[in-house]
Amino acid sequence: MSISVNKLNIVRFAPRNGEGFYDTVKKNIDKYFSENNLTAYGNKAMKWKTVAMIALFFGPYAFIVSGLAAVSPFLFFSLWFLMGLGMVGIGCSVHHDSNHGSYSTNKNVNKYIGDIVNLVGGYDVTWRIQHNILHHTYTNIEGLDEDIDAGMLLRFSPHSKRYFLHRFQHIYAWFLYGLLTLQWVTYKDYRLLFAYEKKELLRKEKISLRKALTELTIYKVIYFGYILVLPIIFSGMSWQAVVLGFLILHFVAGLALSCIFQLAHVMEDAEFPAPNEDRKMENNWAVHQLLNTINFSPKSRIFSWFIGGLNNQIEHHLFPYICHVHYRELSVIVKSAAQEHGLPYKVEPTFMHALWQHAKMLRKLGKH
């Protein structure tokens, strides 16, 4: 299965019958919000989290450019490490909800908060296309979900071509994971823009290739200006130390973000369904999401708080328009509906257990 040169070779999911799993769970979730007089969007706690995550990134940065961190190399590099965690927090707990439109009832607020990704090296346009449109619609479908397309170096799907080096991917994958955001801030966004123009996906964002390239270049100049140039001038440390700190930031962010997102889908319990010859899927979209998505570490409130509820990936994939602050409560409703309809609700008990299962899946995909 592949994507055509000019546009997506899309698939069609089976229709809902009006009495199935999704209809049941949506009715129960609507009832939950109504009875508790709650909105599906973010709350005051979400606003405070936004402040905390932004401070975790830009607080250490301010300390670095002030020159105060030059008194100790350990302090200097530790601040870059904290910025890496701040980037994870911004990506998972702030930008992610806003770009799904679930941060606020106000579309302008969602846009402005979502645009923060442009200030930490990403680009909101390519993110929405790859994540919101392709990944969330065609999860784990080879040729459509770009999250399982890692090129030749990594094999995330049993339908992808297997090379000899994949036999060792469970060993070297972790280093490549650490390069994830470094790719985004350097060349990947540009590559994606040209690819999405050919696939006619930029139209969905109502932007031309020329405008997108101009925007992206401006954002990249601003990003590299403040993240590298200003610290080199004002930090009191050598340019080599600044570059090393920059690499630490991105290795921490890349490794963490890769692990958070891959644990939800590239697992032995996840399915990788393929369409039939007529490009039709066996299941409807909601059941498809349930079968190839896995939750992990459901009891860790602090961990869940930091990663924006993305350990509840099942709830997120079924209801991306609902803010993650509600996922813990919704998980009870979703699990009950799944059991009622005889469907699996897959959960790994801890993050480390899920990480181990992901490593086993990488090894399996490398051998078979």
C-alpha cells in the first residue's frame, strides 16, 4: 500500500450502525458532561499548567542568556536538560490540545496557544496535517499513517519492507528517537511541506506552498536566533558549549516524545489492519481506533499530568476534541462501553512495562 504522487490513496471505514460501540460511548460521555455541568474543553487547571510548562522551557532559557549559568558547566547543561523537559510539556500538555481545538471554546485562543509550537522549533501547519489528519484518521494503516513510516532505519509496521539492519533496531532505535525533534527543527518541516503540496493536503489548511514556506522560514530564523545566537553572545559560555546544550535539549525532548507516542501504537497488542482490494476497512473508525491503540500507566497522576493525559491514548483517539483534563474520568466510561460490546480495552500497567513491550515489538518487527 502506498500514497500516490499527487493525492492520498485513502481508505473507507465500515459505516456505524447506530447501535454500536461508538454510539454507546458517545451517548454516555455526553451524559457525563451534562450531569456534571462540565464543558469538554480545558479548565482553570489547564491554564495554570500552561503557565508551568512555558516557564519550564523559557525559565531556564532566561537563566542561560543572563550569563548566570556560566558559573558551572553542570548548571549550564542541566538548564538545557530542563528546557528539553519543558519542550515535552509544551508539546504534550499545551500545544497538543490547542491544535485539536480542545483547549478552549474560543477558536482564536486555540490558534494562538497552538502557535507556541512555532516558537519551540516546530510548525503548526505540518503538525496538524501529519498528526490530526493522517495519524488520527488512519492510525496504524501502512502508507497513510506517517507515524509508523520511519524510512529505512526503523520498521514500525509488519506491512513495511524489512531490511537486515532491522534485526538490531531494538538496540539502536533509542538513539534515533533522540533525534526526532532535531529533524523537525532543521529539515523535516520543509520536506513535509513539499510532500503535502503534492498530496493536495495544504489545501485543508487553506494555505499555499509559497506562504507556508515563507512562514516556516521566518519561524526558523526566529527560533535559531534566540535558541543559539543569543546564548552564544550572552551566556558567557563557548559556542561549542551552547551547541552541546542545544543537542541535549533536543535529545531529551526527542527521546521522551518518541517513547510517549510510540507506546500507544507500536506494540504487540496493537493491530495493523490493511484495507481490502476496494480500499475498504473491515471495522468502522471507532472500533479501528480501539483495536490499535493502547493506554499505559493509568494510575500515575503526576506522569499523566506532565504528558497531557497521553497515557490515555484510547480516550484521546476516540475524542480528540475533548481536553485531556477529562481523560481519567472518561476512561471508566470508555472501558465499560468496550466491555459491553465485547471489544478489547488494552492497558499496560506502568510506563516501564509499556516501554519493555515496545522494545519487544521492535525486536519482533526486526526479525519477522
